[in-house]
Amino acid sequence: MNRVEREPVILRAMDLIDDHIGSAPTLPVLTVSELNRMARRALESQLPLLWVEGEVSNFIRAASGHWYFSLKDAGAQVRCVMFRGRNQFAGFTPANGDHIELRALPSLYEARGEFQLGGESIRRAGAGRLFEAFLKLKAKLEAEGLFDPLNKRALPRFPRCIGIVTSPQAAALHDVLTALARRMPGLPVIIYPTPVQGAAAGAQIAAAIRGAGRRAECDVLLVCRGGGSLEDLWAFNDEAVARAIAASPMPVVSGVGHETDFTLADFAADLRAPTPTAAAELASPVRQDLLQQIGQLAHQLHHQFARRQHNDMQRLDYLARRLIHPAEQLRQQQLGLRQLAQRLGHSMRNQLAHEQLRMAQLSQRLVTPRHRIQHEQLNLNALQTRAQRAAQNQRQQRLSNLARLSSSLAHLNPEGVLARGYSIVQRQNGHVVHDAATLRTGDTLNIRFHRGQASSTVNSAQVDSPPTPEPK
């Protein structure tokens, strides 16, 4: 509904009130809903759509997607709402401490009669003072390695004592003690009281953390506070608090604010919990779970013991069945000894009979020395006859080979050739002349005959023509 359409409705309502005033002796009675509706329409008709500048605080994003937050400055604050149909076009999601400019329509939330701004659009106006200081200090400590994940320590699984740094009047302390009493009733708890809000709260929180470290009374330390705005939680953004947590000799769990709240204490702690109750749950085991585990282990131990006992009993029964009385064992050994004696006697008799038979066979094969000499003499005579025959045969064979070789040698002897009228022509150097073509007139030759030799001089040499090859 636009502004032009709203105004006639308001006028008619005011006319209706005037009519009642004029016609009735008393003022009309309105319900709260009617009054809030009239006030909303009057605001929306009289105040235009405008830009409002301020710092975001108590920002909540509902499950429906709507944004609910407060916009404040140094002197006042106003509640704001930005529905999902509008905030989905925003270029960013604001956070607590952001300095923004909101284009909104002033209105009234009828259900609670609260004045609020209905956001149409949003833009950044620069980071808020506190949030800007938070980012600068966080960057500084992070550069020093104060938030290094490698320095984080694991929480003890079964702490003997838990320390809590918080205000004794804080609701968070009640939540933590309730959670510890529910999970581990007998676990000792030591409270290190300190203010958790205010200008000097940061130094006092750091002093309480250092005091707990010096006293070394607990195994794990919880730093807790309930939810609140950025200003409410600012004490946990103090540099001294972050350094005290990082230097603590025991592991520290930070449970400050709600799940959406982040402080420097969260980054410096060994473990961050979304809420104080969650911090207590992270630091303490559940007694019922431990009792259940012990019960299960006891049941398993009993089952294993019973099973082992049954196995041993069965083994004992088995061994008892195998156990024999010493008298029975002696009787069995005597019986075995008699059997062995019988087998030994039978074996000795068989061996004796075998040796007697072997001796008789050897006796039959045994001959006198005379017979042996006669037998060897016959063998010697036979060998001598064979040797003589072999020597005679070998001599005849060699004589035959010698006659054959002599005949071959006679045919090859040059003297025999010379005896048949041939001669050998040699040069003075003793070389035999095979070809007349090698001779020259005047060469002196030596001619050898079968008997004697003579010297001659070459007057002429005639060379025979080579034979004419036959036609093919």
C-alpha cells in the first residue's frame, strides 16, 4: 500500500474518532491492536523513505532469511528489519560493528508496539570504530603467530579439575556449572572471579587467567561470558587477554557470546566453543558415557574370563581322560618290554640261521691251494700260447708291409731311372733344368748318368712348340 492510499484510511479513522467524540459523552475505547495500527499508519504516512546512518549491533539472520539488527550512534539506537525479498539484493551481509547507511521507511511493529525501520536497501559507510580496532589488533597478533594452529594444545580427556574465569554474577557461570553437574557431578571446579564487562574488565580478565596459570590447580581453563553486543564483549578483545590466554600453561577453552560472536579470546584459545555451555561440554567427559563404557568393558572382561574358564575346564577334562594310573603305565611298559624281548629273540634266531646258511655256501665254494695252482697253471699256459701266436702273426704282417714298402721305394728311386738310360741335367748351382727355354748359349751344364757325370756347354737350344689344342 503506497502513501496516497494510506492517508484516506487514516483520515476516515480520525473522522470516526471525532464523530464518536461529538456524539458520545465519553472518548471511544480502542484496543491495543487498533491503537498500534493507527500509529503505524500515521508514521508511514508522515515520515518519508529516508537514509539513516549508524553502526550495526545485535545482528541476527533468521531461518526465514530476514535480517534483524539495531542501528546506533553515540546517543541512541533504533531497531531495524530487512526482509529477505530486500536483503537478497544487498552486495554484502552486515556484521556487528559495521558502519552502514540504510535506506528505510520508519514504521511500527504492531505486535510489540516497537518503533523500527524497514530496510529497503543498504550500503557501506565504513567499518565501525570498534570493529575496525578489532580487525587491526587481530591482524597484529596474527602476524606475531599468536593464533598459529600449530601452537594449539589438545584438551585432557579426563581432567581432574576445571577452572572457570568469569563473573560470579554472570548467567554463563550458571549454565557452565549446570552442564558440568549434568555431565560429571564429582568433577572439582575452581572459579577465578573477574568482571567480564566494562572499561577495566580486560586487564582484570587477563590477571585472572595469569593467576590461574601460576596456581596450577586445574587441568583445563574455561573463559566464559554470555552473549551481547560488540561493546558488551569488548573486554575479550583486549590485547592483554589474548596474550594471557596464549601464555597459559594449561589448555584454554573460550566460550564467549553466542555462535555468531567472535572475539580475540576465541582466536587465542586452544579451542573455541560457540557458547559457554558448549565450552563445559567440550572440556568435560560425560559420566554416564564413561559408566556405560566401563560397564561394557566389565561385561567383556567377564565374558572373556568365563570363556577362558570354560576352555580351561574342557582342557582339564580332556587331560583327565588321558591320564593313566602309574600301575597301569607300569603294566603297559612291562607288556611292551616282553614284546620287544620276543621280537629280539626271534630276530637273533633268524640272523643265526642266515649266517649258518651263508657259511655252508662259502664252504662249498672253498678249494684247496693245489687245485688253485693247477687252475692258474692252465690259465698261464693258455695265455702263453695266445701270446706266441699273436707275436708270430704280428711279425708276418710287418714283414709283408716291409716288402711292399721296399718295392714302392725301388720304383721311386732316381737311380733306377738313370739305370734305364736316363740322365739328370743340372746347372752349376745344382738346380735341375726342366725346360730348354731357360737355357742360353754358352751355359755350362752338369749331366749326371747312372754311373758318373760329365760337363757340357750349350751351343744351341731348341724349344718345343706347345701342343695345338683340338677343335671343339
